[in-house]
Amino acid sequence: MISTELCFTGTEVSLLPKQKDLLCIFIRELTAWNKHMNLTGLSSTQRIMDELVADSLMPLPYLPDTGICLDVGSGAGIPAIPLKICRPAMKFFLMEPNSKKGSFLKQIIRLCGLKQIEIIRDRIDTPLEPSPLTECDIITSRAMAPLPKLIEWCAPYLAPGGLMIAFIGNQFEEILTESEPLLKEKALFVHDSKPYTLKGKGLKRSLLILKKQK
């Protein structure tokens, strides 16, 4: 049985019953598919909930109820699928070039009955023509590339006033200092940062929220 209580150090996430049900569908499918293809290194359903899903929902307070979100390198749907479940009125674009992972994402979308969500089989480091992604309100990416690369690739698709949300490890200050010249070049600034520790994990993590100047 999967526990749907998502806990962080100093943080709690409240979920509606329907959202919990959809997250359980996602976790069950991810566990089943992971036996045949490498979607995640975690095999325990509880660890997937405690680490992957809980991590995915950390940006939730920064997401508006409506708008456009681009998730870069979606892979197994982390963080896009949990975020979409909790923000059903937002339009989500999931960028994932791998066809097998794309098939998994399509299955999740079908089983959960998700609307306003589209898979883009492309890479962020190559031009997108034609592109529906020039005015994204939110861009997310988890464990896809170093921060400077993400800034370089993603900034052109972010709307003025939009937020780019990156998941950073314990070397937060060092990574941010390295990225400062690029932030200025791309008209981005640090809007907020949030350190946290996931349930069952000893390593500290940080959420970095960058904002594009209007």
C-alpha cells in the first residue's frame, strides 16, 4: 500500500483525494514500467513517493493556477506529471526526445485523463521550428543538465516575468556564483530559493527560482 502523505522538513503538501488517486496511478505505472526500462533508479513504490513525487511537488507554491509550463527533459514525468495533477488548468509541454519514455508519458496521460498536456519529442539544445514555447510562464527541469546550460537553453522560451525553476544539490552557492554572468546576459535574476530535506533523505537540496525581467 502506498502512503500518500508527502512530508518535507518544515513543509507539508495538502492534496485533494482525486489528486492522491492520480498520483497513485502514476506511481504504480512508473513502478511497473521501470521493471522493463530504466525510468528511475528507485524500485520501491514508497521511495518513489517519498523522493521523486515529493521532490516534484516542491515548486507547487510558485506555479499559477493557469498559464504555460514547459518541463525540459521530462523522462519519467518528474516533475511535470505530479505538478500537472495539482495544476490541472495549466497547459503543460513535456519535452522528451526518447521515444520509449515518450510512450510511458502517453500512457500516464491516458490513464489519468489529463488534459492540456502535450509531449514534444525534441531537444532543448536544438532549434524548435515552429515553436509553441516562446512565451512560457514556468520552465522546470530536474537533473537534466548543469545550471549554466539550462539557463542558456531555456531563457529564450521564458516570457517576461516568467519563472525558471531548477532543482539544485548541496553546492547551491557555488553553482549560483558560477552562473551570475549568464544570468545578467539572459535578463534573469534570483526571485527566490528554498532549501529543503526530503523524507528519508539526509542530503540537503535547494530549489532555485529565477525570474525573467519584464
